[in-house]
Amino acid sequence: MSEADDIQYSEKYSDSTYEYRHVILPPGLSRLVPRNHLMTETEWRNLGIQQSPGWEHYLITNEYHVICFRKLKT
């Protein structure tokens, strides 16, 4: 089993503009999260995060294992 199998995905939640979700990474992957910039789609997909197109990493928190995403509502 790979570390990507241990990635946890929250349910989606929303406001009037965006859908949100957060992803919790296992320790081995959280060490690879950049601390100084928001990840591009290519970067977070390379960590093994799998979700539909359109999601963007929009917030860096002090909990580097929690990745916050949002997507414009359609």
C-alpha cells in the first residue's frame, strides 16, 4: 500500500461562491508540501492527491499536513 492510499478527503462544503474541501496527508507526504507558496495542480497531483479538475490550493496553514482547496461553483 502506498502513502497515496492513506490520503484522506473531507466532504465538500460551500459558500455562495466556492466549494471547499480539505485533504489530510500522511506524515511522509506532508514533508513534501512547500511552505513558501501555494501548490500548482501539477504539484499537488504529484503528491498523489486525486480530485476533479478546477480545484485550487488556496490557503497555507500551520498544519502542513492539511491542504485546503476551493473550486468556483458552477
